Amino acid sequence: MGGETMNGTWLSGFWSVSRKSASDDKEVIGILAFEIAGLMSKVVNLWHSLGDREVMSLREWMVNSVGVKMLVSDDDYFLMELALNEILNNFESLARSVARLGKKCRDPVYHGYERFVHNPGQNYLQWSGWEYRWKKMDRKVKKMERFVAAMSLLSQEFEVLTEREQTFRRMKVNPEFTRVKLLEFQKKVMWQRQQVENLRNMSPWNRSYDYIVRLLARSLFTILERIILVFGNSSHLPIEKQQNDSPPNNHHLARNHSFPAPMHSSVHPSETNSYNFCSEPCVVDKSKRKKKEQQVKLHSESSKQLKHIGPFKGCMSVGNESPVVQSCMSTNGGSMRMIDCHKKHIDNMKTVDKLSVFYRSRVYFKLSLKGRLKPAPSTLGDAALALHYANVIVLIEKIVSAPHLIDLQTRDDLYNMLPTTIRTSLRAKLKWYAKSKPNTVHDASLALEWSLVLTQILEWLAPLAHNMVRWHSERNFEKEHTTLKANVLLVQTLYFANQAKTEAAMVELLVGLHYVCRIDREARLRETQEFAGSRSFKGLSKMKGPLKKGPIEICLDWADKNVAVFGLSGGMAWMKKGLVAYKIYRALSYGVSPLIRLHLRWRRFRGLEHPRRWPERLGHPSQPRRPGPLVWFHAVSLGEGMIAIPVIKHCIKMMPHLNVLMTTTTLSAFEVLSNSLPSEIILQFSPVDTPASIHSFLHYWKPNAIVLMESELWPNLIMDASRNGITLALLNARISVKSFEVWSGPMLLPLISLMLSKFSLIVPLSTEQGIRFQLLQAPPYIINFSGDLKYVIEDIGVNERGRKNIDNMKLQLSHKQVWMASSIHWGEEEIILGVHAVLMQLLPNIMTIIVPRHPQQGREIAKKLEKEGQNVVLRSQHEKFKPGTNIYVVDTLGELRHLYTLTPIAVIGGSFLPSLSGHNISEAAAAGCAILTGCHVGHFSHMVLEMQQSNPLSVLQVSGKLELEKALIELFTNTTLLEAHRRAAKEAFCSLSSDIVANIWSLLNFHIFSRLSAKETTTL
């Protein structure tokens, strides 16, 4: 018994099954609910893909796609047939899964569903009437979406329950836990079990097989009716094809070989190019279409008198004599009620338009065919080259967007990806150009012309390649059993593309890429040699005066000594040295990878790595990659991360659809940034610079651009990104004197030169830093200045509760003389506490706020002071100031810029010991504090100098403890002087911080985002 018509009292037997859970006498789905959720997700996606908007979008895309017209076919009817075949393939896959579930049902009706799947052309009448009405189907789709969401939540709650049960078992055998704690945790476990049980009742877990199979089967029949409505009873198939739609002799559709007329290149057309693929717009021959329209009109007039069509006469007569109806009759003593239902249904079908019956029979006939998606012999799909060619085209597109990023390794990788046929054609084409145009191969105008041609070819070829990659990624093994996305069909990819025409287009791309990269490389070589030969640094050095040499003069002297090296930097020998150095580094980093993994585990044990997310350091992501273009911002620690936030926010403001991935290295930075970043930004830990970690990270996230902050120059990261065609930028770029001396050595200079050549943009934070990067062989044209991002201060990092707490502290400190020592390192606390003791003797109403660099250091300082009998308040304990309290220790992160508002004087640490190199002073200046700092400012020397040049009172430098005591006493006793210093710091900050983010955005937009491919830019 194959099935019955779903009407009358026949349905009443099903309503006794509870909607909440299965009846006692029926087996429930149980653990198979996870597989059911995957099937329901596929059904929902397939239904949505057949919506009016999606179908119209598909038809418009195929009509307007130049690439499909040129490489697949210009016959719209044939293209729609290909789309229909793939949709029927997806339907058949779902139907087979439901048929397997039907074997476990108690009702024998569902056992016959398998016969429909194996031979739908003969058995579909037995299941007529099972489809839902459109509105009811929408309700069922929403129900299945709720089922899928419930299963997702159930999976998460299962993990929580398992973890709690394991913890509870460990607690029971641990004598340290009291009975009260065990009972409290047992309540949590019981509550979690109830949560799981509630979700089971909301999900397919407690449903019967009959209920689930009925829901899925009826949904699939409704989807099949939708397919018939969209593809069968539509005007995309001409009447002449309808009349002659007989089963083909082979398994693949007959190809329409009408292609556009050959088009001619605007750049020295090749005599050996039989296809002449270039960038002219595709013009479809309209005479053929007019002829087809006339044929359709003639056949539509004559079709009114037709009684039977082709091999489907029995189906068209739809009487009891029909062979299809005869095949549906029960031969094994089946139910007479079923036969009566068929007769009633057939009587109703007599009034149906016979042409619509033909459309239905035609779709069922296609559903019965095997191998309906088998491509023709001349296609890339038949040659199994579609995905490979798509990857080659995507790589070419990335190189074209940034030709200066190509190096010997990238060129070799691209050439090794080419098959023999393309290599042969490419060599012949290059020889022909060299012989026919020998005087123009070095002409810059030729590169411009080829660039235009490459852009125009990629406009119609690249979308097919991207769709091919996307189609495979959506249907890989991991996602195959969870979801079915029908957003991209094979007809929109290179799968059905003509192999010869595709290879001809790729050869044109490779020839153009050859000349563009060659001429661009020669131009950059000339610029570098002119820059190195001019030795224009001497003019700058004379302006600085002969008495005292600063950092810039030291750099210039080093350049004078090594000018001979710069004369060789642009040659191929220099690049090969860099590649050799990189290969050595890569081999070493690969060898120490196991040790790095052990080191990360040790750091995790010590609490220096995140307890659950530490595998992200090895390139294993913990969050999904959202569709669309993605830009990766990387900051090593909290300071770099905070200055990146204004840039990220501005980029999102200018490009709302941009996905941003933010990574950091330190745990403290991760904790603060997770509360400071907008919710739409993905936050991860950065991978260590080993080949496997970097490859895994880049392969998963596939960033379109990478923006590094300050001095993050890692060879594996930079070289792998360049090899994948990812544009690179370095913001607020700096390199210390020590690092500069290391990199400028004869062994590492070729490596750093090679790495810096991969960047599209370097924005140094000062002129001194810009000169250092140029001395390390960074191409001059990628270095641009915008100002120091550390001057950009935003109101972030503290919630409403924290703001109220700071306001309360202002009231409590209003009668105190307050000063703050911020960013204090180990050893500097002795200086600060000594100064505090002196001030206490002169100013009994003093309040010293100490903000150590690390929270743990603050707790140890507090313990030490408490042992000495001093009244100390810790920030993390949220205690109020007690009488006699004169030291406040901050052991939290991310609040410094708000804490500066509590004090009129800020002493910036990290500058009182020779081994230190200063800290950011702009946050204190933005809060209007009088700024004091030591002499060892290192990385921030340019900031101190700039502020002092803007206003000499803005920053006061002291040499040690005695000068710091004297300066503080003078400021506390002279309010006029204190206000003058505060006003000077605020004014200097305002003058130096204007328009920095806007300038950074302009540089990123010009050098990075404008270099993305045409498709990605459109998405942005």
C-alpha cells in the first residue's frame, strides 16, 4: 500500500497523536532528533529558495550574466533546465532520507513512500493530495524552524548538563566540599536536567516516527508542487520543446552550442587566440531569439487542437484506461477505499487543463531520470577542473588587485597550478607578443591597457569562479549533513562552462598579468634605486645641527655607512636572499611547533592563557565566519587594541556591511576588549607564528585585508597572507632602536625588506619611524603619515555602574589633595611610596592613587602596605574610603582613562628606570591633568617632544625621586601654576589629535579597500 489521499475521515486517525510528545505505543525519535533537525533545516532552505523573489533573482542573474552567456550557453531555456535539474537533485536527496525514516514508522502507509522515491513517475498519483496549502506550509516551515532552534539549544544544554554532572561527581568524592555546597550544586544539576527535558518536549526528540515522517513527507510534496508551479507551468520552455520532450538517449542534456560572436582585444589582438576573450560586453544575437519567439507563437496557436502530446498520451487522457492509473491500482488486495479515492481524484482531474498535466508529468519524468546533472564532455565539470580553475581565477584576481604583492614564490605557485594545455598556450602567446611588439613590452601605457582588459574580463569571469568556490564550501562533507543552501546553483558556476573557452580566457588573463606585474616591478625598482641613490637624508641631517645627535641623525649615519647595500636592494639577488632567510625561519618555526604548543599549555596552567579559548592561539577558531568581506585587525596587547577601536568603529560607520575580526595576544587585553568592542565585531586570540597555525587561521577566516598595529611583523603571517593575495597594512607603525639594529644586520635585512615589500600601506607614528622603515627597505610609495593614533581617545571601557562609582569617588575625594601614579612597573612602586611618605609630612590631606601595570602587582602592593599598618583601599573590593585612608590601589583593567578624571596631577610610570621605555601620556592630557614623567620614555619620546613643542608646560620631565618630590610640592602649593600645566596639556592634546581617524580612513580606503576585487567592493 503506497499511500492514500489526505482528505475526509482518513486524517482523523492522526490527530490522536499528541503534538507535545509521542503516544505510549509509538517509538520516539530520540537521539536521531539531531539528524531530523538537519533534514528540517534542508527542507526549510529548499522551500525558501523556491520563493518568488529568489526565483526571479535567479532568472535575472542568468539573463544578465555575461559569463554564463559566453561560457555555458546563451539559451535561457537551457539554463533554466540546468537549474531545475539541480533542484530536483536536492529534492531527491531529501526524499531518500525521509524514505529511510519511513521504514521505522508503525503505520504501513509510510513504508510505501520508498516506492515513490524509486519511481515517482509511476507512483505519484497514489500520493496526490498530500501537499499542504501555501499558507499552511508557511506555518509548517515556521514549526520546523522552531524545531531546529530547539535542537540547537538542546545541544548546548546537553553540554552544560554533562559538565555539571561531571563536576558534581568530582565534588562528591572531594572531602573539601561540605554537604550544603553539595546540595546547592545538586539543585543546579536537577534544574539543568529539567531544562533539557523541557527542550526535548519542544524538539523532535519526543515525537514519534509517524509524526515526523508525515510532516517531512507532506512538506516535500508541497515543495514538489512548488517546483512544478515554478519550473513546469512556466513560460521558460518553448512549446516546440514541450512537444518534443522525449527521454534523451544519454544522461546529459543536449547542449546548445550558440555562443556569442568572437570579440577582439583592444590590446594587440593575438593571432593564436581562436576565441579572442577580452573585455567587450557580451552581445547576444537577437535574431535567434526573435525566431524562437515566432516559433513559440505559431505552436501556441496550433496547440489548442492537440489531443495528445508525445509519449505522455496516457497521462494526458487521465482516464481509467491510462497506463499510469493502471499501474497505481493495488494488485495485492489493497484497500478498496484507496481505489475509490483514486477514482474520485481522477474524476476531478478530468477538468484540469491537459497542458498543465503535461507539465506535471514532465517534472515527474525528470525526477525519475538518473544522472540528470552529468555535464557534457566539453565542460569543466566533465573534466573535473571546475573547482581547480576557479581557485586559479580567484588567485589571479587577487594578484591583479595588488600586483606589487607578487613575488617569486607566488608566481611559482600560480604557474604550478596551471595544467599543461594552459602552459603551452601561455608560452606560445608570450612568444607571439614578444616578436610582434618588441618595443612596447616595457611601455607603461601597455600596462595600463592590460589592466583595463584584465578588469573587464574579471568582471564576468570572477563571479563564476567565486560561485564555484562558494558552492563547494557550502556542500563540503562537514556541512553536507547539517544544512542545504540553495543560494548558488551549478549553473551559476564554472561547472557547465566550456573548457576551451574558459582556458582561452585564463590565458588572456595570464598574459595581461605577466605584463602588468613586470612593468610594475621595473617601475618600483627604478623608484627604489633613485631613492637610494639620491641620498637625500644628508639634507635632513644638516638641519638638525652638529652638536647633539638625535634618533633621526643616528638613522642617517647608519644609512651613510650602508649605502652600498641599498644599491643592491631592488635586484632579484636581494629578493632571493630574503626568500632563503624566510625559508630558514619557516623551517625553524615548524620544528619548534611542538614546543610552542607545550609552552601554551604551561601558560594556560599558570593562568596566562584563556582556560577554554587557548586553542585559538593554534589557529583553531571558536566562532563562525560570517558571509561577506572581512578585515582582520590585530593588536598584540591592550594599548594597541584600544587605539585600534576608533579606527574599527569608523570603518564600520563608513561600510556598515563590513565584517571585522579583532585579535589580541594577551589575556588582559582580551578581557577589556570584549567589553569595549561593539557587539558585531568578532574577537579572537591571535595565532602563534607557526606555519600550521597561520595556515589554519587564514584558511578558516579568509580575510580580505589584514591591518596590523604598531610593530607586529611576523614572517609566516606576512608571507602567507601575501601568498593568498591578502592586502596588508601597518598602522601606527614603530620599530624600536634595538629592533632596528637587529633587523638591519646583514642576515636579517633581506628578510625584513622582503616582508615590508608585501605591505600596501605603512603609516608610521612619527617622521623618525618613517625613516627607519625606509632604511629597512620599505617601498617609499607605501609610507604615509597621518598622526599618532594614541592621541585618539574615546569614551569606552566603563559601563554605567562604573561611571556612577567614579562619580561617587569624586565626591569622596573632593576635600583631598589627589595625585595619581599610573602604569607603574615593578621597582617603581618604591619611588612612588617614598614620594608619598614625604608628601604626607608636608600635606596631611594627601591622597595617592597607584595604578600598577598589572592587577596582581596592585594586590601585592596593598598587602605590603597593610603589613606596614597603612590604610589602603583596593579598587576591586569596591570599598568606601575610611578615615585615615591616604592610598588607593587600582587592581583592575580598562579604567585608566576614566580614573584620570579623579586627579589634577598624573605621574606616568614606566619612565623612572633605565630598563623601561615609557607609556602613553595622551589619556592624561585628554583628561586635563598636569603631566609628569621620568626621563626614560623610549617609544613615547616623540609624543613628549611633540607636546612640549606645542606647549612647553604640557609635559614636565623629572630625573628621579627628588625632582618628582619637588615638582609635586610646587604644584600642590601653587594652584595658579597647577592650572597652567593642566590647561597646557589639554590644549596640546587637542591640537595634536584632530582628524587623525579621518586621515587613517582615507589612507585605508585608498590603499586597501579600493584594491579589493570588484565583487568584494560591491559587497562592501
